[in-house]
Amino acid sequence: MELIANNNPSQMIQNVSEIIQKPSSKFIEANTTEVTLEHIKKDCIIPVFAKDNETTISHFEFIDATKEIAQSILSNTISEPVIRVSHQIKGRIPSAIGKPVKELKDHEKTIYYERMAFTMEVPNRQVVVNNQILNLTIGGVRAYNQENLFSKKSIEKFKVFIGFKNTVCTNLCISTDGLKSEIRISSIVELQEAIKTLILNYNEEAHLGNMEIMSKYSLKEEQFAHLIGKMKMYHFLNKKDKQGKFPLQLTDSQISTVVKDYFTDNNFCRNENEMIDLWSIYNLFTEANKSSYIDNCLERNVNAYEFMQNIGNSLQNGTYNWFLHNYNIAIS
């Protein structure tokens, strides 16, 4: 979609002291647990590559490296990370071999988390989009299940993003150029260079403009129902029939959550005229995406953004779109 005229991010930045925010909730749910950086650093072992005993880059090192680069580029102050983990891997020290689990003492247990996601906010970079406060946010994902830890030390994979968090609902808003979903590096220095490149190449103005314009287009209830029906159908198309159609990644159960929230969400449900704008639909998508596992949540978040751009472009230009076909959908 084209950007709205005069959509300058500097004009959207607010005085932090004048903004009242709601308490934060989870930026991802699924089967995750919140932990502290101190816990990650002191209580968790660091996995190694089994054949040469070389260490992986730890979750703590990843978070610390990201914060260091973000501070050097974006601000002197970055908020403390919010960290969520899943798939705890348990172990024990050698002297505890053979002990029944119920007899293990705390110092005899070892743990690390197979999957970890974190976010950090830039306190002085708050903007208002569609009458809602968004905070500039940077974060990343590490999933050891995507590494071959049974081999010798090799290239390691990381995911890093920069975008915004909607303070109304803690939904992440990530654009296509705000995500590097497959950083492959062999050292902390290489990781920091990749993070730096992502931050410098991120087009904040375009991202904000594209989100703001979403509120200019609305669907009637029957049009929304048609869109949802096509989204449900998409996953059952064969490979040939999917060609040329937008590759939607939200799951069938997540689409059902979108429908439920269309009626019940306090912030983004249909209005009193039984209409809903694309900004609200987008936030219903990103809310439903919180049920994704850590290792695919960022890609689905970007996919939701691209899907709304695809829908918005068709509405703006009057072009054919399989998800909207058979409905003449007008600008509200």
C-alpha cells in the first residue's frame, strides 16, 4: 500500500511522561514460561556440540549481544528483556546418577531451555498509530532444536526482529524488512554484525505508514465472513491450486480464534455497525499468533503483516484477490 501523506514518524513520537500505558501481558503464549535474565545466566547449562564438546552461543550471550548493539544504534537506554522459554531439557550432575528423581537436590539438577524468545523496548521511541500507542521493540528467537547438537561445531542459527509492540494488547507488529529469520553465524561478532545490519536497513517510516493506512479500509460482516471462509479453504487446497495465491501461514485453529475475537475482543472486535477495519483484523491475526510455538511465531507474525498488505493493495487498486473474489468490497 502507498504511504499516507505527511506520515513522518518523528511527528508521531510522543512525550513518554504524558503516556499512560496498560500493564504488559504476554507477547507470546503457547506453552511458554517467563524467566529472568539472571536465571538464564546462572542457573542454566550451555549445550555443546557432542562430537567436539565446543559450546554453542548461549541464550544469555544472544540477548546480551542484541542489547549492546541496540543501545549503540537506537538509544543509550534499552529496557530489560522480557524472556519466555519452552521445552525445558533436564539433566543431572554425574554424582547424582542412579538417584530417584524425588531424592535429587537442587544443586544436582541441570536444565536448559530448547527454545527461547525475548523482546526489549526502546523507551524514547513511542508512536501513536490509529489512536494506539506502539513501542519500538527489538528481540529474537533461539531454537536449539534447529541445530544438530550431535555433530561437530557448525554454523548456528538465530532469528532477530525490530518492529513495534502494541501497548494495548502487547501484540508484536513486524514488517518484512524488520525480520531476519535465518541468521547463520559462527561467532558473537558475526551475530552482532547481522543485528546491526537489520536495524540499519529497517524502514521504520514505511512500516508505520503501512500500518496506519490499514484503518482506512473496512469490511462488512458478510465480507469478513467471506474472507474467513476463503482463509479456511486455503489450507485444504492441493499444491497446484495454491499456486498464485498468498501463502497464508495462520493455522486453522488460529483462524477460528480470529472469528471468536471478532465478536469478543475488547479492543479489536467489530463496531456497532457490524464493520471491522483492516487494522483491527491485523491485530486479531497477531493476537491469534501468540498461540504459535517459539520457533515459528516470528515468521507467522510477518506473514500476517504481508497478508494484510496483500488485501489492502487489492482494495486500494481494485485488483483481483482470491481471498476477496466474488465480493465488491468498498472503502469505508
